[in-house]
Amino acid sequence: MSVQSTQHVNDDVTKLESVVIRFAGDSGDGMQLTGSQFSVATALEGSDLSTFPDFPAEIRAPVGTTFGVSAFQINFGSVEVSTAGDEPDVLIVMNPAALKVNLNNLRKGGMIILDEGAFNAKNLKKAGYEVSPLEDESLAQYNLIRIDITRMTVETVKKFGLGNKDSLRCKNMWTLGLVLWMFGRKRQPIIDSLAQKFAKKPDVANANIAALNAGHAFGETAEMSSNLHRYQINKYEEEAGIYRTVNGNQSLCWGILAGSQLADLEILLGSYPITPASPLLHMLSDMKEFGVITFQAEDEIAAICSAIGASFAGKLGMTTSSGPGIALKTEAIGLAISTELPLIIVDIQRAGPSTGLPTKTEQSDLYQAVWGRNGDAPIVVISVSTSTDGFEVGIEAVRLATKYMTPVMILSDGYIANASEPWKIPDINDYDAFPVKFHQDPEGFHPSKRDPETLARVWAKPGTPELMHRIGGIEKDYDSGHISYDADNHQKMTDVRRAKIDNIAQDIPLQEVSQGTEGGKLAIVGWGSTYGSIHQAVKKARKDGLDVSHIHIRHIWPLPRNLEALLNSYDRVIVAEMNVGQLNTLLRSQYLLDSVLLSKVSGQPFKIAEIHEAIVENTGDLK
Amino acid sequence: MNKQVDIKKLSPKDFETDQEVRWCPGCGDYAILKGVQMTLANTGASPENTVFVSGIGCSSRFPYYISTYGFHTIHGRAPGFATGIKLANPDLDVWLVTGDGDGLSIGGNHMLHVLRRNVDIQIMLFNNEIYGLTKGQYSPTSQPGLITPSTPMGSVDAPLSPCVFALGAGARFVARGIDTSLKELPVTLARAKDHKGASFVEIFQNCIVYNDDVFGEFTQKKTAKDTQIHVKHGEKMIFGKDVIKGLWFNAEKFGLEVVVIGENGITEDDILVHDETNRHIAFMLCELEAPDYPVVCGVIYCNPAESYDKAVQDQVAQAKRDKKADFNALLRRGRTWTVE
């Protein structure tokens, strides 16, 4: 809603290119539901969008406290949107704590819509306000819209005979109704969804729908007498096709399922609930018609062990977790490397170390993924960079795991796991199949027999006549697959395990420049969920004439075979990541590259401005 | 007319591998290996449909010596692998080999869960009351006071009874055998193989190097008839060289007692009949210890219920019947919109 992009269509409708809205309230105020419903309504209107659910780890923190504040941010527009936005243009707050926590980030001059009814002495005290911000000058620089949402909601839903608690729970829908009116989004999809969600409680459904309609009507009638206005955001010009919204966990889950279909294998997922990876377990548990078996194990270790057992028996074994869980799985990953079985390991990273910040995002498991095992134990590591990217990454992970008989670790993170974007739905028939052929021939068979080209070990599953064999974590003889303590053999097996993974660099795409030119003054290198911020920052800088390019690495290990030459073609390389320099260390160690680190570990994604600032700083002195 | 082809009946020898067995000379594991090979031959097991899974420890080397499929995994985690294998292919007959350290210490949690879930596998726990492969430290089944490298003043740990643990975890098949009792052990193992669901068999195994003769009190052939009782479902629990001792249920003390037929007015009618479906009695039988009581061997408890893997497969089969597996349709479920 910046001034440059504002254009008055007529007296009461202002045209905007894009806008950032942040819904903030108590954990129990239903902000995540409000935000996701608004996202759906927005997507259906054809806007490009990106969302950022930002919630506490506690399910229901004490009411009214600052640590119980839950927020949902959405950036949408008629132009390309690739992050949830640096700073909100509109902040909707349901209580004083939500204002206190979120005000800092609001654009100067931005709009605040607040529920006046929740700004009572008790709530102000809980939020730590000595003086109500409504009574001093602290909000003077913002466009403040005070509405007693609490009272109006309670009055609207009175006729449905709900208790006080259930009545107050409709506040979010009242607010959503108002915001839908402001931005010209349709109510019907939300009404349908409420009717479905509360099908067994018609009173609750009707009360919520009534609140939604009342909020909308409030906008219509109050328009003339208040500073409430309507805004128009045109459709974003997307290529033709069928679209839906998707978050990073969904796209990844579907990508791995697509991979299993292309490999002609059924999945067995062994998993243990952990934030923010649990939705993968939930989704796959509801895909049994594809032959997917899900096993909620007693712990992280049993989860991965069951997946490895399933791979041994001829399924596509898979396990999902986050950093602390991956740490527990480490020994078993080593066994999968030693026995050379395909395995998909998903790490939805969160802020660490230890329990860290379970609901906040970070990219600090790269060392763990690439190097975090005993022995020389290489695996394939691939990263997901956007909410939609998981689909391609999932397929690629299955292809590499089955072709090379190796564990593949997929690194995603809490930000893109939960963030949504519009997605042009692909057609699985457009992808090349890579069906697995299990070994059948007893002639010259032994379990260490390998393909001379890929170096992949044969996959002979139990149940196959005459191929009975034993595998395990003790070093195996290269020529027979039997246990071997021979010194030269260990050297040879270590070398072949390493060469097998290194060779995969020949089978993955060359590293492309995602924006800008090959060669030049400056390259910003990123991986994973920083894609959106780097993309927008580089776009802005290039528009201003700065010589900067964006390189985004999907294949973390092995690295693309042209990456070294590509990075050497710039005068300076900045590695931007949400850790204290893990990819940076990797690149420096591999290429003796004198790169510069841009690090952020606050549990929050990079802002576009933070990257942009680094670009400006680092291009100034380069001649 | 089809020609009749004789399917060659496999002998125990057919289940041997070409690998040199590397247990210490005199180790009880040799006898158990023989017992298992006999069981497989006796029951007409198909080598290609049989998988032996193990963790880490002396006992866990077992799969290398059986000519079926085998997976030597990591310490304590064999139940996870076995569960994955059975879920992936329910037609496989899965055996799990573990020890008192692997199965009850580092892998105690997994043992609990594989038993309560009732995954259709056979679990053989070789109990030698010591850590062998790491050179003789005490284990969770070692007796208090045992002097070992890590307990130079004697162990102060309270020991665990494997069978009581298994029953407590909800196991529906609990049995016991002795490494060298090659008459009984294959019979017990065949019952375990036949049982649908998790079968737990504790095998007393002598570690000749670090804990030699720890079970000598009841395993010596000379006195075995008086120190062991081999129970059979529906038969009276009578034992002893003279076949006059028996187990009697003392209702007043709510426990089992050893009585002698013909003494104190006890007749054969007073001796308890073994009912392998009675879990309460099973607990009591597992808790009997030498020298005051005979050590109970054979199938102590067997009360089958639907296995976990069967229930999982049934749900998948139902989903396949009820829903069409259409990948493109899956992606288009929910709200979509079309850009022209």
C-alpha cells in the first residue's frame, strides 16, 4: 500500500498493486483460521500471494499474554509476490498483547484495525501497558480504526443462543467479514467452508456465518462516516491452468508420493510426531488408497528403522522429522548408507539447538544433513526453496534414492512448511517414469554386486527365490558381500560409497542463475526458504542498476558440477542463510571460495530489505 | 496329466550358510543355532520367505549363519526393522534375534512396543545375564552382587525378568527354552512360528567366557527333572525324577506352591492343569525361580488376537476398495481455480 502504487479508481475505491495484512490475536482467537480463509478467498480472486503463519509453541498460552500471541501474515497483489512481505500495511489486532508484539513491524503510516472491546484494564495490564495506547500519542502516526468488535459480534450472534465463550469465538469471523469487504473478496467460499466445518453444530456454523456477514455489512454501512475504505487489487497475470494454494509440507508430500508412483513403488512412512513435520504424517496417513502405509512409531529411532526395514523388503521407506528427531535417527541413517538401501528422510528444520524454538524457522541443520554421522558417511541432500518447490524436490529425491540405492535427505523448514502460495497444479503424466527393477537373476548374485555406471548396489528383496542374502552394518567385502575386516577392502568400500554419491553430480542439473547474469560484480547465494526474500531484493537492486545476481542452490550434496566455476565468475559472493554460516562453510571448504556471510538466526525469515541492504553495501566498493 | 515332482524336503543343514561361525567355542549360541535350523527344517520353512533380523551383540550375529534373508541392524532397534519388514510384506516370516542387553536395555522401549502392538514376528531373546561382546559388563538381567569390570564391588542393579516384562507389555505368546535342550526347544520355537502375532521366547543361554554356568542350578542334565518343569496346555504340571512333585495353587496366599503327591493329603487331582490362556497363572509361572521352585519352560502363555500388521493391511485394503487411487484427482481435491 505504498504511496507510489496508490491510484484512486473513484471516490471510494483505491487501486493497489499489492498489500500486506497481518492478523494478530490470542492463540485462542482463531487467527490461523482467519488468515488461511482469507488466503483462500484471495487466491480465488486471482491474486498472487504468499503467507506466513507465525504462532507460539504453546497450544493455548494464558489468555491475553504477549507470549500467547498468534499471527498470520499475507502478502497479495496483482504483481509477482514471493515473500509474505517485510512489513504489514494493515495490522489487525484482537487484543492489546497482539498490538504490543506486532506494532514494531507495521509500516509507518500503516493502518491498524483494533477491537476496542478487548482494550480493557485487565488485558492492558496482561500485555504490560501502563497507559492504554488508545489514550496516549503512541499510535498517532498510524491510521487507527477502532471498532468494538467484541460487542458487535456478541450482539450479532445472540439469537443463536450460544454461551459467552462460543459467542466470543465468532469475533474472528466478524473481523474477516470486514476485511473481505475492504479488499473486495467473496464471502461464499468461506461460508461454504464454515458450513462444512461445523456441519454437526449448525448453531455454531450459523453464528459464525452471521458474524462474517455482519462484519461485511459494517464495512458497507460505516464507509461514509469513518476512515474505512475499499481497495482494489487486480488479478495477477498467471499462465493458463488450474490452480490451488499449497504449502511447503503439502507440495513435498505430494512430490514424494508422485515420485513413488513414477518409481512404481509403494511408500512406507515410519514417523513420530514433531513440530513442524507432523502434517506430513497426517497427510500420508490419509493416502492409503495409494498403498501408503504409515507407522507412528514409539520414537524417532523406531520410525526410521521401520522405514529402512521396509526398503529392505522392497517398499519405498520414508521418515519425516525435524532437527532434534533427525539427531536421534543418525545411527540408523549410517546403517542405510552402509547397507545401501534407498530411503527418503525429510527434515523440516526449526530453530535450534536442542528443543530451540519449535514453531520458528531456521536453516541450521545443513551440517547435520551433510556431515552429521559417524564414519565417512555420504548421502544426498536436497533443499526445498518455496512452498510449491516441494513437488519437484520430492520427485527428484525418490529418483536419486532408487537409482543410486542411497538415503536422500530433504531439507525444508518451518517457514515454507506452513506458508502458502498459489500453485499451477501439475499433471503427473508430464513426468518421465523411472520404474524400479528388483534384481531377480541368481547368476553370479551377491548383495554387494553393483551397477558399473551408477555404482548402485543390487536391490534384491526378500521373497525372491535363490537370492537369499544377509546385510548389515559391519563392513562388507566388495566382491562377495560377506563380512570383511580386511584393511584394503575397507579403503575400497569407503571409496566406492563416496564415489557413488560424488557421481550423482553428473546426474543433476547444472546450477542456473535464477536472476541476473553469469559473471559480474556480486552474486547472492541462497538455499531453501530464503528464495523469496533474495529474489525480491535482487530484483529491486537490479532495477536500480546494481550489478547483482541471484544463485539459489537446490542440490546441497553433491553440489552441482558447474557451481565452482559459476561462483568464481563473480567479483564477490554473499551467502545468505538463516544460520551462522553452514552453506558458507561448505562452499569455502569445497572451493576455497572467499565468500561473505549474511546470517540471520532470529527465528524469523529474512526481510527483503535486509538482503537489499547487504547488496548495496557490497556493491559500493566494487569497481 | 501333470508330472508329479517331489519337492525336496529341506534338512537343518540346508539352513546353514558358508560363513564360519564366530562364537566362542562352547557358547550356548551354537546349540540354539542348531535348534533353529532344526525348527525351520521340521516346519517346512521356505528360505526365500524367511527373514532373520537382529540388533547388536553376540546373539545378533545369528542372521549371518542362517541361509534365509537376514538383516543385522543396530543396537536395540531390531523391533523397528522387523516391524517395517512385516508391514512391507506380510507374507514374510520374520524372526528377531536379540539378547538381554540388546532387547531389554538399549532396546527395552522397542521391545515393549513391538509386543503390545502384536506384530506377527517371532522374538528369540538369548538371555545370558551378561554383556558378552563388550567383554563382560553386567546386564539388566544380571543378579545383584555380580562382579564385572563395571561393577568391581558387585552390581547394585535390580534385575528384570524377561518373561514377566513381556507379559506386562501385553505379549500374547510367552515361552521359555534352554539352549542345549534340543528336544524341547524346536518344539517351542515351532509353536512360536505358528502363532499369529508377536511370540516371545526367552532362551537361557550359557556364556562360557563371562558368565559360565550362571543357570547351572537348573540346567544340569542330572538334576534337570527336579529343577525344570516343561508345561503343556491341558496337562497337569507334574515334574521331578519320581514324577510326584507338582504345582498347586494356594488360594489363601494367592500363589503357586510345590507339593508332593501323596504327602499332606495331596492327590493328583490337586495339581494345577496348565491353561496357557490364563494370563494370571502365566505371571506366576514366569516368576518361579530356582532353587525353591522349578524353572518353567515351554509355552507358558498363548492367547492370540489379531496382529498389528493384519489390521494395518486391512485398512489399506479397505481404502483401496473405497477410494480410487487417482493421483491427478488428489491434487485437484479442495478449492481450485482456473486461469484462462
